[in-house]
Amino acid sequence: MTERPALRDIIRRVDNDMGCFLASSSGKGIARALAGCTHLLYGYIRNLADNLHPLRAEGDALSEWAGIWLEGGRKSASPARGVILVKAGRPCELRAGTVFLHKDREFVSTEDCVISENAEIRVRAVKAGGIPVIRKGEILRTARIIPDIVTEARVIHDISGGTDRESDPSLRSRMMDRLRNPPGGGNAQDYIVWAQSVPGISRAWVAPKIHGRGTVGIAFTGDGNEGSSGRSSTELLMAKLEECGPAGAEFVPVLLESEPVHFRISAEPASARDQMAEELKAMLRELSEPGPDGDRYFLNARGEKTSGVLRLSHIHEALALVPKKSYRLISPDRDLTVSTGKLFTFGGLS
């Protein structure tokens, strides 16, 4: 479809077509109204044409396309989860749905529990979506006074794993991967597709025969987890693989830790710093991969063995996207290779 004409061009065309009729003020008003309606129709047709193709569709239209090609369609927002330690003055019952507070966020217990002195209670966020990780040792408080229950509860397993509703670019990327790599009865791409359909997982890699014949290792990361593999995502991933994976296969989650990369750059003007940081973050989210460990190797979504190398050329490509007069990359000053069991993440820019 050709480009949508600008409103002023439509007005000019209508003026020319109506000619002498525009001598009256009412004629000019009709011409403007006609031009406005035509402009809206062009916009509707443009939107309809875009939504008829999965590469250009957005919002609900893209969700409908994804519903055809991807099991489960667009990933919905998921709540953060964790474990807290609750203490009681004497044996009592804590009901599921009990509300705990951390700053301005609410969490609820997910199960009934009888507490003698103390008990580990699983909690989840009331509101689904990504939140900063609440670390082990931080304090949650009961929303109201509960007889025999101590008001303060301590986090013993990080409260994390909350994710926002999947964005259009992420959904489109998963859908195109699915179209380019149709199911192959349990090949490497199948495992990656299954893993990326799990809330909280944005990228995944496969290690064939990680512990010998019949075993498959799956490493993964979520962009909201600063490069590390979340505990709650691991549980969801294993449930997904048990549901979709080949019978008889043993699935082994490979947990990755973050290895921050700190960048030092001299740039003019200095105001380009924030945009540089965003481009470097995006580059690491897209290109960072786990490296091989002895005979063990990982495959990415293209079926290629990962090297775990961050190349200077990739950094310069990311920085080239930022408008600036000049810059000099001070560090890193060479290609970097990620440590075993880790994944490069953004460690800051100075």
C-alpha cells in the first residue's frame, strides 16, 4: 500500500476538485469535513493493512496471529514469588491469602499452614508484573495484626520472577522463530521455543547430552533478572518441558549467574551517555550467550554452538547507533570470554 497522504494534501486536493463551490463559507466547511473523513479512512485502511500481516501487526492483532502459531500466545504478566519465615508466639493457623506488605507492595500467602514456632511460607505478589528483587533477609510485615503471629516476617528465598505482559517486539520475534523453525520432534529449536513460552524467560540455550544419552540441559535467562536464572522460572520451565518434551528424556536446568561488564568511554558530547548505556544494554541482552565448558556446549536458536565471546566489534556497532561528535572506548579493550556458568550483563558506564 502507498503512503498515507497528509491531511493538508487531502484538503488541497478537495479544494481543487470542488472549484467554484468553495466561494461560499459553507462550501469551505464541507470541503474541510470531507478532507477530514477521507484522512481518517486512509488511517483505518493503513491500520487494517498492517494488521493483516504478522510482521507489521501490533497489539491485539499481533496477539491473534500469535495465538495461531504459538501455544499459549502472548505471555501474560506473572507475579513475583518467594518464601518468607513467619514466627508465632504459640501454635496457630495461618490462612492462605494472608496479606504481607513490603513498602507499597502487597503479597499474599499461597497455602494454609499451621505454625508451631516458625514456618516457611510461600508468597506471591498481589499485582502481576516485574518488580525489583526483594533479597534474602529483607522484612515483610503483616497488613493487620494477627493474634499470636509476629508482625515481621523475614525473606529466606528471594522474592523475584515477576514479569510484565510480553511486549510486541518480543512476541513477534518468538513467532518468527517458530515460523522459521517448525517443530522437529525434539530438536534444539523446540526446547528453546518451549522455554521462551514460559513467563519470566526471554532467552534460552540447549546443551545436548549434558549428562549422557537421553539428557538435555537447558540454560535460560530473563531480562528482568539481571542475567541470572530465577528459581520460580526454573520450576515453571521444568513443568513445561515435562508437558511438551519427548517421553523418556531427562531435563536438566542449567542456572546461569550474572557476570557484569563495566564500560569506560570518553565521548563528546557527554549528554550521549544515557543513550549509549541503553544501546549497550540492548546489545548485551541480544548477544550475550553462555560459553562451552569442556566437552559440554550450548546451541542457540539458530542451531549454532555458542562461544560466550563478547567482541569489541559488537560494542562499536552498538555505540555507532548513538548520535555524537566523537568517542573513544577505553575499556574493555579486547574481546571478552564469559566465565563458565555465567552470562555477560551490563555493569555500568563511566
